Amino acid sequence: MQPRILVALVLVCAAFFAGSPAAAQEADDPFESARFRFGPIRFTPAIKLTNFGTDSNVFNEADNPKSDNTAAFGPEVALWMRPAGTRLSGKFGGQYLYFQEYDNQRSWNTANEVRWEVPLARLTPFIAGTYVNSSDRQGYEIDARARRHDDSYTLGSSLRLGGKTSLVGSFTRANAVYEDDTVTDQLLATALNRRESLTEVQLRYEMTPLTTFVVATDLGRDRFVNTNVRDADSVRVMPGFELKPSALISGRVFAGYRRFKPVTDNLPEYNGAVAAVDTAYIRGATRFQARVERDIEYSFQALRPYYALTDIAVTVTQRMLTSWEIVGRGGHQILAYRQLSASGAALDDSKPDRGYVLGAGVGYRLGESLRLGVDTNYYTRRSEIEGRRDYEGLRVFGSIIYGTQQ
């Protein structure tokens, strides 16, 4: 999809979403709607058993694919506190990945985040942090389940300029670190271990109680530990809309422009469209979900250090009777690589890697917090650069999810 067509599509969707009427009042404060209370703590726990079934291509191999029985299980909890009039929230979760035959793929993963806000008259300073320790696959390019540690902290504040207008400024420092205890991880660690800095300013205007118009501008600086070929600075401007969960159409719709400038002269710049869309629309017993992501991602390949990723996915869920539902999904990914050159000019990227997913499933809901499901998904990737990167696979999984609102 051409960048101009992508931006036009996103902006049309944004205009439609901004004008959609609300179906309900604003959702309750999560502190008040939490499922359990323990003293000053409000919390909502969840337990998820997913990917319980068969994977026909565990390693995403082009030749002689290996199949195995797999499962993923883990708890999760979201919690809220109001100490001394401030707002403290967090989300903590763990997941165990199980493989029956290939036990070297088994792992324990964890993802955690916390945020503390101090509301004042017009000013609300905040601090936030995240920590992820996972060997799950990262993105669409890396097929290995390599152990990675991600951590970040954010300092910032919002300033109320008027009744509906506010300004939010923040600074984020993040680290992405692959372990280097195996051959694959050593390659990833050498290429991708880095420190990222992001300075962001948002101008926010509440158009309606459920719709906020946002203009986000950020300055990024990425510096790699073992090589400087991927070092880059960037500027991104992303106007768009945030729509609250209780709106008829909910989620976010952003489209804008990014200037991505590598430090080395041998790597071409990217100047073009970026987008971040994640929306849901309910019409009667049917729920439509759409996701569009367009941005820059780093590659571990030596001669192709980064690529422009376009990721489009659509999911349709049809309620049947009271508790049953049928799900259909489709997705398409385009990885357009930028290659090192002697002059720094952009080389031909007309033959990108392409990925596809098609799936269907059936679910059964017991109340608002328990869902049983069975899903079948077909995945494939085709690469014009390297035939050995081609793969396809069929994954048939069951799932049991308790705790999150269904």
C-alpha cells in the first residue's frame, strides 16, 4: 500500500470516527469498578490459558518444519491505589510457555508496568516505568524465541490550559537488551541492543466527553551498544483522535509524518507516512476491529539495518444467541527494507517481505469475565530477499480466559 493512500484512508476513518455519536456514558473510573478490594488497594485479577493446541511449524522453518503441542499459561493483575490524594496504578503479569517435545523452547515471561500521578490545581506531574523479561517472538522478522529484557522510565506532566485543552510533556529513556548465551541471541545482541530516548509533547483538546483530538510531536534518539550503523535521530508528528471505550466507535486513530535520519551517511533516510490505528465498532450483535500500524522497525540483518513496517489486521466477531460467538480474522504485513549503500541513496525496496494470516474461531462466554475459545490460524511469510525466510504454518489452539471483561 502506498503511503499517500494509507494516510488518506486513515484520515477518512478519523473524520468518520470523530463524528460518531456515543452509545453510552463515559466508563467508570477503574479504581471504582475494580473487581476486588483489599484495604486501600483495588484490583482485578485474570488468569489466561492460551495457545493450548498444536503448532505445525514451531520454528517458522522453510524446509522440514517441526510440529509440537504447546500451551501458554499465566496470571495477571491490574491494581489501583489513591495514597494521599495521588493516583497509583500498575499491571503485573507472568506467562509460562510450554512445548511438549522441544523443551528448550519453554520459558517463563513477565511484563510489568506502574504509573504514579500527583494531581494538583492545573498541573499533574507523573512518573511511569515498565519492565519486560520475555523470550516470546519480537515482531514479524525474528523467528527465534530469544530472551530479551526491556525496561523504561518516563517523567512528565500535564498542564490544564483551559476547560477542554491541555498540554502534556514527557521524557522517556528505554533499554532493549538481548541475552547472548546462544548463537542466535549473540547475533541479535550484537545488532539490536540499544538505548532509546524520546521527548514528546501532546496538545489535547476534548471535543466531546468521549472524543479527544490530539497532536503528538516527538523527538527520538536511538544509540546502539555494539555498532553505530543503526544509530538514528527522528522527528514524528502524529495528529489524531482518542475515543473512549464507551463510545460507539472506540480506540485511537492517528496518522502523520516521520523523518528518520540515520547517523551514518551509508544508510538512507526515511521521510514519509506513519500511522497508528486501533479501533472497534459494534453494530447490533457484530463487533468490527481494525488495526493499522505504519512505522520504522530495526532489523538484525547486516546489510538491511531497518525496514518500514505496514501492518493491517481486521477481526469480525458475530454473537450467536446469548453466549456463543464466531470470529474471523485476516492480516497482512509488509516489511520494506532499506539497504546500506556507498552513497546513502535509497535502493530498490519494491520486493519487500510479506506476511499473511487468516483465521477463524468459535467462543463461548460465561458471564462478563470468562471465555472459552477454539481458534485456527494459518500463517505465511514470503521473502524475495531470501528464500530460506519463507515459511507457513497452521496453528490450532484452545483458550480459557478469566478475569478480563469479555
